[in-house]
Amino acid sequence: MSAFSSPIPGIDGNLGAILIGGVLGTFLFGIATLQTYNYYNLYPTDSTVIKVLVSSIWLIELGHTIGFWHAFYQLSVTYGQLAHILPIVEAPHSLVLTILFAGLINLLVQTFFAYRIRTLSGKWLMPIICCILTTARFAFDIIMFVFFWTSAAATTAGTPPLQKKAYRAWNMISVLSLGLAADVFIAASMCFYLWKIRSTMSHFQQTRNTVDTLIVWCVETTTLTSATSVLQLIFFLARPDLVWMTFFLIQPKLITNSILAHLNGRERFRQSRTAYRSDTSHSGRIIADDSLAFRAGASTEIRRDTDSYPRGKL
């Protein structure tokens, strides 16, 4: 009995938090898999670039999910019986890999939406700012990944360096702050340009309603992804355990589902047929069938009536 008299330090706030994040993340990965399947069924004529992007994101998500469960098995089963005498357990490399996978997902998705801003606005300033924020965050992701991968002292339960006191907290704060800034900037840019488009279509109530819906979706989805960043930052700064990892593990899944919802949402808007093609001579613009979609900072591509926009093309 004496061998088990020492309590396991912070198991609820450490291993428990990782488990909750992993379970929720796996559930969201299942939804992303279904959305990926629907995408390839609905849009077989999409450009090769978009198809490769979708498949790449899904494969990275698969690696993220496998990496987590491999790490959790090691932490809870392989080392679990030694927890009462070994409070310090090195973080498996598979868990550290989730940092790299999360950074890659964020980089791909936010770059995609930066391009959408460029298509919508016709300008480069906003997309460039977005890319700078996204690239800066990815750079800090790489620094954090290398630090954990090469650190022999990396641990997971009540010890450095996964906890803020002994870990370079500025790195984590930079990652979360830059990610939050990029999300908010994308959403604000899209809402701004959508509102400008709406103001030029005063005679097209149905189209204005569609743009209003897109703006609401931008705000709602951005609120969800941004909230995870805020909660990560709050718990990282306020608590000495790993509760922040719950949100760290689910955030990439939310980002992936947002871009898939964006792409799959085109079919819904096509069915609603909000475009007024017969009236383009008055406004000089149309809303293309495939151009209306949504996400955190979702995009709407507005093309002039002289442009061609085939079904499923970017």
C-alpha cells in the first residue's frame, strides 16, 4: 500500500485534459472526413489545386489524430503503471508531432483564405498582411516543435517544459496571439468587402440577404475558432497544468471543418439561386454560382458579367 500512497500529481489537469481534447478532436475529425467525402462527390470538376489542398489537409488531420492516440496510449498504458513512482514522463514524439501538424493545417487554410480575400477585393494589401501573420505564426510553431522534439526534459505531468513556468512562454503566447490576430483579420477583411458589395446592390434584395447571411457566418465561425485561441491563452497563463491542451487539440479540427464547410457550401447557394443574371447590365456584376461560401472569414467571389466561372472551378 505504501507504494501507492504518493498521489499522482495533477493527473486530471494533465492527462485528463489531453484525453478530453483528443476525444473531442477525434469526433470533429469524423465530421471532417464526412465533409471531405461529400466534397469529392459534389465537386468532381474542381481544380486540381483545390482537390490537392483538400486531400492534403485531410491527410495531415489523419496524422494529427493518429499521433495523439499513439501518444496517449504511451502515456496512459505504457507508463501508466509507473505513474506512482515516475511522476516525470517524457512527452512522446508522436505528441510533439501534433504541434507540426496543427501548424501546417493553420498555414494551408489561412493562406487559402488570404487568396480568397485577394479574389474578392482585387487588392493585395489585405492578403499580404494576412500571409505575414500566418507565416509568422508558423515560424513560431516550428520553433516550438523543434524545442519539444530536441528537449530531453520534455514532460507531460506537472513538470517542465510543457508548463509555462519552465518553458519559453513567449513562444506559446506568440503562436496563440498571431493565430488569433490572423483569424480576426481574415474575418474583418471579408466582412468589410462583403459589406461594400452589399452597399452597391441596393436594388437586389435577395442578393443583399445572401450577403447578410455570409457576413453572419463569417462572424459566427470566426468566433468559434478565435474562442479556442483565447481559451488556450487564458488557461496557459492562469493554470500550471495542461488544461490548455484540450483546446489546442481541437482547434485544428475546427479550422479544417471551416474550410470544408466553405467549399461544400457552394452547392447550397447554387440551389438557392440568388444571382440575378438578367440584371447584370445595371450593376455590372453578378454573383457566380460557385462563388458564395462560408467560413471563419469566409469568402465570396464577385465576378463581372464578362468573366466565365464554370461549375466547380476556383
